[in-house]
Amino acid sequence: QDVDIGTSMELICQKYFGFHARFLGHINYDENVWKSVRSRRLLVHEFPDSALTVRFGEVAQRIIATSHV
């Protein structure tokens, strides 16, 4: 359900604020974040294969793809 908020925000930005916003993705809760913070190491280095790290990569790729438009 929370992911649907992204699409709703696109519509709200256009309708009420007059600008186009594009939903580029979401990130999930991941317990590895707390482990990374406690160990004071970067999440993407400490847990490179975690679902959250993968999602960061996907969102970053969408940002890069849209910045060339």
C-alpha cells in the first residue's frame, strides 16, 4: 500500500503545485541498516547483496536515466 503513495504524490504535485514529479521507486525497511549503523560501516559495503542495497541501485539508475532526458 505504501508504494501506491508514490503514484499518488505524482498526481498531487501536478494538480495542486503545478509541476510534474516522477515516482522513481521506493525503498523497503531493512534491519541491515541498523547493523550497518552500529558497525559504522556503509550499508552498501557491509551488505552489498541486501534487498535495500539493490533497491538503492535501481532508484539511482532511474535517476540517472531521467536526468538525460
